[in-house]
Amino acid sequence: MYWNFSDIIVGAGNGRFGRHSGTVALEIGFGNGEYLRHLALSERYSLVVGIEVSQWCVTKAARRALAGGSRNIRLMCGDARHIMKYAFEPESVSGVFMNFPCPWPKRRHAERRVARNDFAELLASYIAPGGEFTLATDVGWYARDTRDVFASCDSFDTGPAILNPERDYVTKYERKWRAMGRDTFQLTARKKQGLTEARTDIGDDNMTECTETISQTGGDFRQKVASLEGNVVEGPDYRAMFRDIYWNGDDEALVKIISVDEGFEQHYHIRIENRRGRVNVRTDPVGHPYKTPSVREAVKHAALKLSAKG
Ligand SMILES: C[S@@+](CC[C@H](N)C(=O)[O-])C[C@H]1O[C@@H](n2cnc3c(N)ncnc32)[C@H](O)[C@@H]1O
């Protein structure tokens, strides 16, 4: 069967859901997408947005949504902590849900936890006054730590972590933990009225393409492109690594890049085309990279090397 995912799996644009006039829900780390479907069917929200880091889960959830006929679900692939600020206008989301997030218990993996120190501030920017964040987890210390994170943020009234709550829907992971006899916890934090300063660091209009055009200053085009392999571009919070190069004829190449910005990893290609001495360097749209500092710097670096005398 052929599935048309293009209406449901979307890239983030500059506050792209801000134009939605109804109530919006966000689920972070939706796994197989069951809870998204439940939210969509509940009619509490007119739009249900899911952000999930696993491409495989995004595809599965898209199939589930399409097969069930849900028209009001949108899915984005990537790290919710980073994508959120490109997707929503300030104070535009009524409910944020996070069900059974990976706890990342080891200290060296703590950076990967979604509910880390600045998470409450981040959500305070996007949750509308009176809106709520709800966490369900099977990990007691994660529930307590998250409660502390929200309790120390002035924008929220935070309730206690409730042990083994009655849940409106039991997700795949919850079924698994319950079958093993484990306790579960639920935490709710309600956004107070009128306290949060709206964030201004919403992303650029053009989120997914970076371009540089340069005049080649001599030297062999193929050799110059080949010299990019293995390059690393670094700053205090980012790193971009130039990997394999794929050629299409002698004048067009795709360079594989792995970029990391504060723990947010992206894999994508930079397309380099030589059109009679004018060289165009741009992010290839297929990988939908977000225009983070590492992506911008990678494109600039490639352009700089190709424009160098040689
Ligand atoms: C343990 S699973 C739970 C799945 C589902 N919520 C459930 O209850 O069945 C955690 C999910 O969170 C996703 N995830 C982890 N970190 C994430 C992040 N920073 N942004 C978005 N999704 C994330 C993982 O890929 C995984 O699918």
C-alpha cells in the first residue's frame, strides 16, 4: 500500500503552528503514536502535534494516524528540546504530554534527558496561561527531579507526583511496566496567568536551507571538494564533521555532514554544484536539517575552502 505522508509529517517553520486558531496539544516522544491518536480522538484539541527523535517511530505513527483517518495530527522528527522553538508561537500550546520518557540514568548521559534544568522555562514560553504539562513515568527519581525543576520555575503551579494514577489512556510502555508490576507516577504542572516573558529566539523564516554562492578562484574543483573530507568545524556549543563525498559527474557532489548543537545531532548532506565557475553550496533539502549554528558554519566552511586560491 502507498502512504502519502507529506500532509502529516512536516518540517518546522517559523512558528508554523501559530496560525492555527484552535487549541493545540503537543506530545514529546510519542513512540508508536497511540497516545497522539487518543488525543486526536478526544476532541479536546483541534490540532495534535507530535515531536519524536526516532524516524522509525515517526513513520509508524504516521501510518497509524492515516489508517485511523485522523486529519488533525502533525508529526515532526527531531529533538523536541530544539524543534519546539521553531514550531510554536509563544504561549500557543494548551497541553504538553510526555509519556514514559527515556530517563537516561547514567551521569554521562544526563545531557540527553528531556526534563533537564531549563525544560520548565522552555515550556513556560510555549504553554498558554492555564495550560498544562503532564508527565507519566515509571521512574520515581525522574518524577521527583522533574517536579523540582517545575516547582523552581515561577511560571507553574506544580502538583505532587501521584503514585499509580488512573490514566485516561495506557500507552505501550505503560502496559509493559504495569505487566511487570512496576509503579508509575504522574505529574501535572499548570501554567500561571501572565507571568512569562515571551521568547524572542524563534528561528529564521527559512529553516531548512543555507546557501552560499561563490566564484571559483582556480584550482581543480574535484580536488577542492575532496579536500573537505574529514574536516571538522567547531565552536563552543557546536561541531560539524565532514564525512563521505558522493559524486554525480564531475561538477556536482553531495558531502555527508554530521552536526551536533548542544547535544542535538543531525545527519544531512551539503550539495555542491559547479556551474561554469560559479559554485553553489547549500544544504540538501532531503535531510531537512534545521538551520542551527553548526549547519550554518558547515556551509560557510565549505564555501570558504572552495573559494580559496588554489
Ligand atoms: C520509552 S519511549 C516511550 C514511548 C511512548 N511515549 C509510550 O509511552 O509508549 C520514549 C520515546 O521518546 C523518544 N525521545 C527520546 N528523546 C527525545 C527527544 N529529545 N525528543 C523527542 N523524542 C524523544 C524516543 O525516541 C522514544 O520513542
